[in-house]
Amino acid sequence: CPKPDRQPNAELDESSRDMQEFPPGTKITFICRPGYVKVPGKSLTWTCGDDLQWSQTSVFCTARKCKYPGTLENGYYDARDLTFGSKLTFHCNEGYRLLGKGEISCVIKNGGVDWSGPLPYCEIIPCEPPPKIANGEYDERDSYVYQSSVTYRCLDVPQGSDPFSLIGQDTIYCTSDAHSNGVWSGPPPECRVVKCEDPRVENGKKISGFGYSYRYKDSVVFECNPGYYMVGADIITCEENNAWVPPQPTCEKITSDICPAPKIPNGALVPHKPAYAKGESVQIRCNAGCSFPDGSAEMTVTCQGQSSWGALQQCACESEGSGSTPVISHGRVIEGQKPSYS
């Protein structure tokens, strides 16, 4: 018989290891390698037959199994293969991070097989205490962990003093970075005094937001006097740099050779400008679901001078109806039933 091939799971015992020739009738005996065990019902002895073939070539030593290492709380791993040489790779659920080895192997230990290390631990990701801010505070806690939040508020001031305004997001959250370190979702807000001057527009007036003192996020709405048109935004807001955003508008006099931009509640002007010269055209595009009386969604109008746009039409929108009367279980309509509702 030919010299037996090297077996991955077994090796020849001492009595068979030095044999060089294998005439018919020769017997050789194997022993399982470390980490492997004999398959029940399989022989460890091969015999050279008269046909010069070995009597058995099927697997007769199989890998030992390590014991199930247990449940990984707040994590997971694939435990389908626990045999000698296998590896277990551990993962933590979102919001947790691994403490210990991320991978262990089934290895030879004390004459048998066991895992190369203990089961790791998944701890909830902690965050450092959130930063403190000047003129502000938050409710402190003993610890801050993943998905917990803190909400800042500005300190009260004595009566008659300008109050602090909270600038930025008042609430931040404990999240994690790519390395599972706890980080806050954003910078903390600021608490400081924000004051904007009383805005005044020549040849115009306020129609909302009356007052003499304006603080952070206060808004004012303007309109121009008759005979004037607005250049700029009609709504301005007091922002953190003590300035109005966008800048205050101006009201320009309407002359015979210009037309102020037409007001189209359900559409847009292309190009959009505060005013157009006589003979200048502008396209009106209706919003989605809206159209002109002829069914089209676009039209072009031309400034005729004297603030006239000629045959200017408005975009009309379809009313959204529910289509049918709502149905409720174990009840009925007693009043107000219609084919449709708007």
C-alpha cells in the first residue's frame, strides 16, 4: 500500500510512525491530534488489503467542542460553530461598547479544549458631564449615558434688567462617535443679552411687531404706504448679532414707467424682482396643484406702466377634500353628511 497521507485531524502512533513499507496485511494505528476526539464507531486502525488499498479512509477523528460561553448582555455573536479552532466575534448593540476582547478562539487547554479568554462585557456608552455655560444652567445628574439629554435655560435677571436670550439648541443629547466614545450631539447654547434697535422704514409702516425694544427672535412685518413699493423682505427678525435679518427693507416711489411686482399668492415670479420697468415681462408659475382659469400653470405678463400688468390672472388651487364621510366603529353620522368635504 502507498504511504498514508498526512491526516489533518490525526497522526500515526509511535508503533506505526517509523514504518517505510506496507505489504498486504500490514496494520497501522492513528491517534487523534490535540483538539480532536475519536468518532464513535470508527476504527483508528487501517489495514493494507490484497488490492493494495487501505481499509478505511473516512474521517475518524472530529474536532472537540468548547462549551457554550453564555449570553452576551446588550450584545450578540454567532455561536453556531463551537468546535476546536473556531472563533467567536462579539458585537454590542447600538449605544453600548465592548470591554474586553472582541474575539476569542476555541483552543487546547489543560488536556482538553476551552476558550482563549472570557466573555467580554457590553457597557452603555457614557458621556462626560455637559459643558457649563455663562449665564445659564441645566439640571445636573450623577452620570450621563447614551441617549440621555440635558436642557439648558438662562438665568433670571433682576427686575428692570435686560433678560438673557438662549441662542442655539437648548437641548443636547449623549451620542457616540465612530470609536464608540460618548460625545454630545452639538455645542451648548449661549445665554446673552440680545437687543435690536427699533426699525423704521421711510414711506412705510409696521403692521406687526410693534414695540420700542426688540430681543432675540422678535420679528417685525412692514408694508409700504400707497404709491410706494417694497425693496427687500417684508418680515425681518432680530438675530444674535444684535442686527435685523434680513436687512430692513426700503419703500421706493412708484413712477409712471415701472410696475411693482404683482402679488401671486399661489405662484412664483420668474425672474423675481421688487419692480419691473415698462415693457419688461415676467413669467408667473403656479404652485403644484394650482392653475390659471384656462388650465395652464404658466403665463407671461408685461408691465404696461402706471403699475398696470394688463390681463393679470391669479392661480387657483384645487380644494383638498376627504372624498367621503369618515366611518367609525360602532357609530353613525347624525349630522353634516355630504358627498365630499373641504
